[in-house]
Amino acid sequence: MFGPNTDIMTNIVTDFSHRDIHFINLYKDLSNIMLDNAGLHRHKYDVLFMGGSGTLAIESVFWSVLHPIDVIGNEGLWHDKWLEFDRRQPKSKTNGTHKLYCQLETSNGKTFDEPDCIVDGVSSFPYYDIPQNTKIFVTTSNKQLGSLAGLSIIFVRKDFWAEMQTDAIFSYMNLARYKKYGFIGQTPSTAPVTIFQHLQEQMVKFDVEKLRKKIDDNSELLIDIFGGKPSPVFIVPKDDIPIHIATKYNLYGLYTDSKNYSIFTYTSNTYIYERFYKDFKK
């Protein structure tokens, strides 16, 4: 409970393939909806959809960008993972660098913001705005967008394609191939069609201000207990929460070797956070 993925119930029926005209129309419609919800102009940004986790999408960025990528921002679990990708970059990558950072480091709750970079926005979007003039912005269908897990969403600034691999190289991680297929409303490989359908349903009725208010309201309950400021995630040392409460609410991190629990403030109904608050206060 209170984990990174939103609580979901769905009865979607998928009766067409990723090469069907229904999917092509779905792809094009979802592309426009995502750009609009992200506040990005269609003449300035492309949006790509990749089946897989945000981690796969970020690794695909490292694979696709021609020049070295410097990892900046706050230290933490995801910062360190991207540093490891950075160390594995081919030595042939030379002539200039680009910067990449994690906008919300969920291992410690710290945020970072710098314009004109590549941004891991998997856990930050859309509570936090996309930084100005971002080159590439990566997020996912689950988490704050409230859809099923398994689809990455990658916004690429159109003028940045000149810094990336061409579509001639065959690889699941070659973002240029996703751009090429995106022009015809398709993906280069089998797409998770059901997730596309559910994400479209979510985005048509999506209200970012309502989401932000939910996060702020739920945060206020946690601030009264643990301190801090409104955030999509609170990082709480395990010693600060009695084990019977952690077990009752099946807190994220309970069955890991982490020293902390992560309480995400957007995933459950507000009354559950209120119940947690009352139990803790007792």
C-alpha cells in the first residue's frame, strides 16, 4: 500500500493488434493527448512509446545519444544507476557531452531542476513541470499518470534528433526506430495494446491540478507526523514506524533490505491515508 503504482481496477477488452487501424488511430490520438497534457508544443517535440519500464527507456537514451552523457543532480539510488550506465558508454563517444539527471530521486525524496538537459521524470511527472527546453524527458504510464505499468513515454525535442543514432541500426533500444514507426502510428515491436487503451482512458479525463491537490492534501497528513514538505513521496526511516503499522499497511520497502519506507502520496484513496494517520497517532 502507498507504493509507486496507482491502485487500478479495469475491465478493458483488447480485440485488435498493434498493426490494426484501430491501434494506429489510438496511437495518434494518445500522442496528441500526451503532448497536450505535458504542455509541449507539437512543432517542437515528438513523443515516443516504448513497451517496458522507465529503466529500459533511460538505458535506451544512453544507447541512442551519440555523445557522452554526464550524470548530474542529487546523489541517490537512481543517480547511481545512471552513473553505472554512464561508465558503460562506448569509448568511441566523443565530441561534446549532454547532461542527464533524475528530477525526483525517490530513494531520498530530493528534487533537481536544470534546463536544457535529459531528464528522468519517471517519478516526478506531472506533479513537477517538465524543465525548460528539456532535450529528452522520460516518464511512464503508471505512477502519477495512474495507468497500468509497462509502457514508457519519451518526449524528444525535435532539434535534438541530430545528436542521436539513425534508424538504420536495428536494436530494441534505438529511439530513432520508434520515431520512424511513430510517423505511421505504430511501434517497431509488439506493443502492449491494453496499456495504450487504458492510458488513453486515463489521459482523456486527466486533471493535473486535481492530482497535485491530492498529493498536497495527503502530504499534509504525513507532514504532521514526519515533517517535511508536500511531495509525491515521503522517505521514512523504518525505526520511525511501528512494525505492526508497517505490516497492516504493507508499506513499500517492508520486504526489502532498505533502511527506509517509501510512502507515495498519489496511489491510494485519501481516506486510506487518513486511516493511516489516525492509526499512527494512536
